[in-house]
Amino acid sequence: MAGRIQRKNMLKPGLDLNETAQFIVLTISGCSALYASTHDPRIWNLILAQLNWFINGLKKTRKD
């Protein structure tokens, strides 16, 4: 999938996709642990909103 996204030129240049994927996995893992201890659904809502913001920041803009 990463290759297809790169071929379509959708991401900002110079991104380390392995590092980005690790960040996303670690974020979700940490969120899972926090949710398991609290069972507060707001935790998932917050983390998903922040991951959405992060992923949108990776996308190429017209200025890039």
C-alpha cells in the first residue's frame, strides 16, 4: 500500500514511512492500555482525532 501511495505522489516528500507506521502502532498500543485500565470511551475519541490530524499532516498540499 505504501508503494501505491508514493506512486500517486500523495505524501509529503522525505517521510520515513517505517518510522511513521511505528509511531501510529505505538500510539494505538498506548491508547489500548490506557483504555483497558479506565474503560473511558473518550480516550479512543481523543486518540482517533489526534491520529486523524497527524495523518492529514502527512498528505501533500498544493504548496508542497
